[in-house]
Amino acid sequence: MQDETILKPVKTLMEAMEAENAKIIRAQFSKAATQAYGADGTMKTAEETARWLESDIISRQGKVAKPEYTVLNENEIVVKGQYSSQGYSNKANFLFTVENGLITSWRMRY
């Protein structure tokens, strides 16, 4: 049951991305959420992350085909699949951190 609680915002995000529902996409993130590229990349600030979410995910219609979810611990989930957005495609290897029912970080580990 705990796994389902942790997975809920990430699964909802993937479904909202597929449906191109910007309102639901935004609602899955904490106001303080951060994002980074690479296993060791520097996290963006919350403000930078909000702009990135708009420009790189919502505006470019980012999606993950056939997402596979792995719960690592009480607040980390990995999503793998095929990511695509306008003009871009790559295998997804995303690490999400979830706290209090919201995504607090998204690390894109290509």
C-alpha cells in the first residue's frame, strides 16, 4: 500500500503528460521541486525548475511510452521507458523523489 501512495504522483504525472494536461502535470510538483540532468548534475532552483517544466515538458509535449516503475525506497521511484518530445527522443531513466504526496525532485539520468 505504501508503494501505491509513493507512486501516485509519478503515475499521475506520466498519465497527464500522455494526455497533454498541463494543469495536472503542474499539480504533481511541490512548489520547491528541483530538476537536473545526469546522475551528478546540479539541481535547478525551484523557479528554474518551474520554467523548465513549462518549456521542456509541457510546451514540447513530453511523454514516456510504456513507463516502467520501480520503487527504490520510501520516497524514490525510477521510471524507465521511451521519452519523446517535439524534436527529441531518448530512453528514459528518471529518478523521482516524492514527499508528502508531491514530486520534490526529478533527475533525468540518460
